[in-house]
Amino acid sequence: MSEVYNFSAGPAMLPKAVMEKAQHEFLNWRDTGCSVMEVSHRGDDFRTIASKAEQDLRDLLAVPSNYKVLFTHGGGRGQFAAVPLNISAPDDTSLHLVTGSWSKGAVSEAGKYNTAKVIGETVLKDGLQFVEQPQLSGDQLNAAYLHFCPNETVDGIAYDWLPEAGNVPLVADMSSTIMSQPIDVSQYGIIYAGAQKNIGSAGLSVVIVRDDLLGKARQETPSIFDYQKLAETDSMYNTPPTFSWYLSGLVFEWLKEQGGLQAVAANNTEKADLLYAAIDNSDFYQSRVHPDNRSKMNVPFQLHDDSLDTRFLEQAHAAGLVALKGHRFVGGMRASIYNAMPIEGVVALVEFMQEFERVNG
Ligand code: PMP
């Protein structure tokens, strides 16, 4: 089979070298005669994998020592509930910056547990989707936390500034941007992410939480979502998603081999610039997102003539460029170009787009 480039938004492609290593070790992990899937999470073998993965993540993101890293269940949506249960009381207010589908989903879930207030939404600027920085005032500065999603997977909207919120803890859903560039973890109260884009396979969520936010969970919080319990037990309060944790460890090793997040970020910028330039330099394709807020991970684009969408997708698929259909909320196409997507994949997509325009334009 010729090369296939998978532009899925998640579960997304993983680095080939990681998949090959996992395949090689699949039946016999380091001469134990067992698969890593078959060993106890409490045994020394798995604990070695688990703590190495955590340390590598800490190194890559330069996580300060006053933060715990939790490897847990429930995906991104699990954290939509876990965050309010852990750090708000029923009569507290949580603030939300709503910039797309996922941050909107977080508001609905938080609203079950506290008073969830939207403090900013995406606006149109020059006809394009744009995110304004929120200004907090008065009582808002006493909120339990401010939740935002710096990379909206569905909408392809991103921003790299942080909301200014005084002492209100910032909670970031980084499901589709974590590990794609260096960040200053000390600016956040909580960072969380589902693994299935830039970390590993589905089933695992990573939570990075500042120590002072631990131990505040409501009494009714399910124990598997209680950050304090997870921290006390090294995320082994119950059986964690062991294979996914192992795979994330291989991804972190691979990221270190790439030169760390600085190097990875440079690659990601190069890939995104290439794709956006192809969109901008054509009258055939368009982006509806303001240049200041374009995601480097998820690139939605539309054909001006949407009657050609099906033909575009079919021919792209036949050319080995798969999973380009845009989310049903947005339509058109979406190319997700996470860390694992090689530049060759983006070059192949751009060449396909140009040829498709030549024939159909
Ligand atoms: N947040 C973001 C930014 C996402 O992209 C997703 C999934 N695509 C979610 C939350 C929900 O994640 P999960 O399906 O793991 O619950």
C-alpha cells in the first residue's frame, strides 16, 4: 500500500516510530514474556513505565514541583465534570471563555455543579472568527476558576495569550494542543487533556494540577475523579488505562528524540504556515478564522463551491489523504496536523489541493 496520511482530529495518527516500537514489544515486553497489557499496574514492571512516562512529561513541559501529574480516565469530557467537582462548591461561580464547541460543552457540564458564567465568546472581525481577550471585573475576580480551551479542535480556533484573571485559577482544556509547543505551566491552576491526539491512544486523560487545588473535592465526587485521591495513589486508585499510559510514555520518549517541544513547535509552525498559505493564495479555498486565531493543530477550510466537497473528499481519500471531512458543525474540510503528522503529509495535501483546483476551478 502506498503512503497514507491520516488527518483525523482524534483519535489521531501516532508517530510511526512509536507504533513500530509498540508492535515490536507487543507480545514480549522487555523479555518478561508478557505483553505490557497483561501485567499488574501495581507490579514493578508497570510502575517503572508509569513513573518514566510521568518524568518525561514533566521534563518536556517543565512542570514545576508544586504540580501533580495525574494519569486518569474519562477523556476530556470527564474533566468537564471533574474540574467543578474538585474545585468549586455548589454556590460558587465558574467563568468560561466560549470560543468553540468544546469550551461550550464545558459550560453545560459545569452548570450542573456551579453557576457557570460565559465571559466571552468568539466574535466576527472582518467577517472572520476572532477571539477577544476577556476583561474581568468586580465579583468575577472571586470566581472559583476560569475555564478556557486554547485550541478548539472542531472550529480550528486558537489563541496563545492567557486570560488575565488575578487570583482566579486558570483551567485549560488542552486536549488538542498539549505537547505541541512549550508552555509556562506555572500560569495555570489545572491543565487537562484527553490523550488521543498528541499524547497517545484513547482511554487516558492527563491532568496537571497545582498542589493548592488538591483536597477540595466535594464529598459526593466519584473517588476515581478526586484529584487528591489520584495524587495520593500515584494515579493507581483503581486500574488505570495501562496500555494507553505505556503508549504515552513511548510518545514522550519520541518527543524528546525530536529535540523537545521547542523543536516540535517549529515543525508545527512550518506545517501550518504551508497549509494556510495554500488556502490564502487561492480563490478556490477559504479559511473562516481570523489569522490571529488560526489553530496550528486543526485547520478547517472550505471550498467556495461546496457542491465539490464530496468529490474533493473522495479523490483525496483515493490519493491516500484520509479523514479530511470537516466536523458536521462546521462543514467543509478539516486537516488535523498534530505532532505526528510529518511535513511530507502536509506537502502531499497542498499538492493535491492545487491539482484539484486546477482541474475543478
Ligand atoms: N476537549 C477538546 C478540546 C476535544 O478536542 C475533545 C475531543 N475531541 C474533548 C474535549 C472531549 O474529549 P473526550 O472525547 O475524550 O471526552
